[in-house]
Amino acid sequence: MAGFRDVFTALVATSTWGFVTGIAMVKSGLTETMAAWMTLLVYAGSAQLTSLPLIVSSAPIWLIFAAGMVVNLRFIIFAAALQPFFRHMHWFKRLVLGFLSTDIAFVFFMARHGDRKGPATTEQLWYLLGMIIPGWLSWNIFSMVGIYLGGFVPASWSLEFAAILALMAVVIPLVKTRPMAMCLLTAGTIALVGQALPLRLGLLAAVIGGIAAGVLAERLQHRGKSRKRK
């Protein structure tokens, strides 16, 4: 319940994004059945949207997979940060957690438990499950609604922009320290400048740059505190 309460507001944003993605898949030329299977098996909005223009243009299958993997490389970083908590679990359980995990769930989990050491407790595992299971359900439900009923939604509603605003409303209140602010500003700047890069490489660069800026800012902050104590 604690996980669900924390992620509930974000579910509004991700559900809207899932709805938009469902509409986009059908409008790109996929059949409703193909779009439904893609939503269930891929479960990655950015990768799905990245692959659609390549599918429409009949690009080679290896290029479609490569583009989707490049966009999702950020999850390697997220998984590396979560690995110390769940490495004691069976590989299949970790595989399920990895498939269901999302950006927002990672942010909330690390904000709440990131400072703790050692394997995850039962409380920490259920906290993560309380976010990722409702997230998977809401994404797929609203994606299906977008796939089968999205044709009735007027384009003037600008749902893509509404989803972005909702995500910002979730992320910005989490920025409470200088390292987090540096992380956000750096990632946002790189993402803006890198929009022209192919295969959404700007997104990957933004993730790496944001993390590097946050780590550097945190180290400088600790050094400043150490000098004051001396």
C-alpha cells in the first residue's frame, strides 16, 4: 500500500502515456491485434514509439531491435543500482522484477531505500511490487483502450502534452537537494540539445550525463562539508 500510494499520482501520467502510445501504434499502420501484442510483450513506451517509424518504413528487423535497445539502455543503469538489493533472489524472480520495473518505480524506490545497505527486506520487496504491478496493469489497460477506442479521441486534446505535464508534476517535487537539481538540469539540457541525434541517442546521453552530474555534485558537496568540519 505504501508503494501504491507513492506511485498513484505517477500512474495518472503513465496511463495517459500508455493511452497515447496505443493510439500511435494503430495510427502507424499496425493492426489492433499486433498493437495489443506489442504492448503486452514490449512494455516500454519509448521503445515502442521509437520503433514505429522504422516499422512503417520497412526497416530491417535488426535496426528496429537496435533502436529499441538503445532507448532502453538506461535500464541497465537502473538495474545496476537495484542489483545489490535483489541479487540474492532466484534469477527468474529477478527477471520478472526487471521486466515490470519502470523509471518512476526506480526513482521512488531509491528515494526511499537507496541509503540502506544489504539485501532487500520483505518490506522493501513489497514496496517495489506495490508500484510496478499497478504500473503494469494501468499501462496495459489504458494502452488497450487507446488501441481499440483511440479513434474516437479528437487530436485537439493534445494528450501527449498532458502526459508530459503530469510526469513533471511527479518528478519536480522529488528534487530536494542540490545534486538532484544538477542531475535534472543536466539531463534536461542534454535531452533538449540531443533531440536531433538518431535512434533517440539523446535520451541515453541525457541519462548518463544526468547521473554523472548528480554524482559529481554530491562528491563536491561532501568535500565542502568535510572542509568546514576541519
